[in-house]
Amino acid sequence: MRNPTKWARVLSLSLLSGAVFARGASADPPTPPPAPGRSADARDADIQAQLDAAQKRLEDAARQVADLSTQLSGRYLKQFSKFDGPFGRVIIGVQLDPDSGKEGARVVEVSPGGPAAEAGIKVGDVIVNVNGKDVTGEEPARQVMKIIRDVKPDDKVVVRIARDGSSRTFSVKPRQKPDAVFLARAMPAMPDLPDLPGLPPSFMVDGPLSNMELVTLSPHLGKYFGTDKGVLVVRAPPDGLKLEDGDVILAIDGREPSSGSHATRILGSYQPGEKVTLRIVRERKTLELQSTMPAESGRTHRTIVFNDGGAGGITLSNTL
Amino acid sequence: MIQHRLRNLPRELAQPYDWTEFRRRARERAAAVARRDANARTTLAVAAALVLAVVGIAIWMRFTRSGGPPDIAGYPMAETDWRVFEGDAGSVSGTDARANAAERWLASLPTEPVVVRVGTRAAVTGLEDRIAQLDDYLSAARVAGVQPAKLVDVEAQRALLVRSLVQVRYAETLVSASR
């Protein structure tokens, strides 16, 4: 070793460059250095534009992950369609143990972000009463399903549970089934249904409404807008719904959104071209806007919606 | 003639010291170089040992951490070890541990970001509703007496949806935080 200090330098440089390479490995090309002579403001604007583009790619990828995953799960839901919605037309998002015993229906899974999770129900809870009816005794899980089957979307369900030796009561707000597949139980033969599509409608995920931004209004923030509830529109959609930045949505066809997520779910229940009435607060005045859901844009896969045709029939309508 | 010139050279050009002194100084120089080499080798060996120790500790910590279900509930986003959600689908206990960790992480998040972007939120709510729907169906199937073996695929689908939900919420949280 003629020059050991040189070798030490080479080793440390290798380690450093290895670490930098490991941290910086990315599919995207490296950002080019700013051109000399440009102002700091122009360079910052460039970086901001690149950041915006990267965030858009991240969101686009996330939305694609959601869409493809839900499409993939459609086949499995189709297998279950013979059970025709154990909870009727609503979902509550729990898995119940069929062998719970007689003390109540034991919760073995809670869907993340589902109605039960939002209400505060946890794995291990034992449901003992639903809407004032005891569900102890024989087959408590089946009894819970029977009660929930008659519940309508957005109705409140009062659930009493036993947890750690004490009793607690939760108010669960069931949601409408997302894919609107309402198949008659008595239907004699199941037609060969295609797999259920990805959800939700594309005008929500990547259409004209996708860049709309909402904030759930707190009572304190609401003072500035002249209302104590509703959802604030921070960025209005450029095309459709006639909303403006700073509007507060109080109701969508009578349904009062309790959060940005709830407003998203309500808006997602419409089809493109459908009429919708929005009750809003604009400049501290309450108005009603007659709007139309904007058309979908740019998606290549087919969305198929199944509607209850009444008397056991099914109508299919395809939207491209 | 040449001899004469040599004899008359100025004293400055004469040898500064004699052969004996030259050999002594040469030995000293060689010893000094050897000492410096030895010191540098020792320094290098210590540095290499330190690097190896750090790498060894990191590997040991990684293996120890993956030994059980990681408790990620209180982790800030940047410190979350996302590898717990990926790969090794063959191990049932590993899959369960990852699913539990994913659900704990999801439960630790606020219900929605402060500013909700409708497109991404629609993707999130779509996944949440689909998972809830599968859960309700699984309940019904079990109550109806469907054999557990027939539900394995559906449970795997549920796990896939939960993983997707984690990814979408991660992206949503990152983008929301950087605005």
C-alpha cells in the first residue's frame, strides 16, 4: 500500500456514493441543474412545476392502484351475489363470528374506513343489541344481519356492544352499497353477469370533478362563512356543478354532507348527466344551484351499472 | 586539466556529509516511512471494522424487527417500514402480521386529510366501501355455513384491497402534507 490515505479516501467516497445511489435510485431521470444566469425566482418556479407534476403522477398512480384493485375484486363479489347483500342495500363493514355463543355477535374484523370503524367499533367487541333489539341467544350474527337488512342508506343504527366487561353504545351510519347491484332474492336463475367494474365513477376519480378540493367545516371556521356546518369548497371544479371557490355545500339533493369524504361519496352516487340540486352558502347567503353531473372523460374501460329492474328484472346500462 | 578543475570546485558542491552519515540518515528515513505506513494501515483497519460493525448492527436490527408483528401505530410517515406490507405471501403468519400492521396503521390515520381532493378521496372511499362489502359478504357466507376453505381466495382479495388502500392513503397523505 504505497499511499494509504489515498485508499482511505477512495473507500469513503465509495461508501458515500453508494449511499447516495441507494437513496436516489428512481425511475425518473435526475432533475437537470438549473441553467446558469436564470433568476432564483425562475428556478424556484421550475422546481415547483416539477414538484406539482411529480405529485400528480403519485396521485394518478394511487388512483390507478385503487381502480385496478377494485376491478380485480369484482369477480369475488360476483361469487357472493347469491347471498344478495346480507345487510340488504347497505354495508356496515364488519365480519361477525357465526360461532359467537349466546352472549352476542362477536366482531372478528372491522373494515378500515368502513361505517363500523368510523363509529368506533373494534375487533373483539360483542354486539348485544341493535336498534333496541337484543341479539343474544341463538345465532346472534344472523340476528344482526336480519335487523340491518331493513335499514336504508344514511339511516342511523344504534349498536350496543360489550367490551372489556362494560357496555357501550355506538351510532353507525350504514352506507349504500357502492356498485348499486340490487338483485332480487327470489330471482330463479342468475344470468352470466360480467365482473363488477372498478369503483367509483370515473368523473369522480379522474374526470372534471377530480381536482375539486373540499374541507370539512368546523363550527369555528364556519363563523367566517356564516354557517356552522357543511363542506367548504376550497377549489371548485372548473367545469360543472356551478360551484365557486369559497362556497359551502350544505346539502346535495337534501343529503347533508358531514365531511369531505361524505360529500365525495354522495357525489359519486350520481351518474354523468344526472341533475342535482345543491344547497350552498355563497358570500353568507344561502342559495340553491340546479346543476348537472359533468360527463366522464378519457377513461378507456367500460363501466357497467346494474339497476334493479323491479319484479326480479335487471336492466344493464353501459357508459363508456 | 580535468583533474585540476575538479580540485578547484567550490566548497558548496562538496558532499554535505560523509558516507556513514548518509547511511544513518537513509535508515532513519526508511524507518519513518515504515512507521507511517503502519499507522495508516491501523487507521484503515479500524475504519473498516467500524463500517462492518455498523452494517452488522443494522442487519441484526432488521432481522430482529421482522421477527414479530411491528408496532407501527405511532410511527411518523417517514419512519414507517413499508417492507412489512410487501412480499412473502407464502407465509400465512407473515401475511397476517402484515395485514394487522397495515390495519393498525390505517386506524392511526385521521379519517381524512384536512383538504380533501375529490379524485383521490373517491379512490379511497371506493376501496373502503369495497372492503366493507367483502366483509359483510364474508359474514353472511360464514353464517350460511360456507366452508372456510372456500373463502380463502376472498380473504386474499380482502388483503389485497387493504394493501391497495394503504398505498393510496400513503400517497394521499404525502401529497396533502406537501401542499
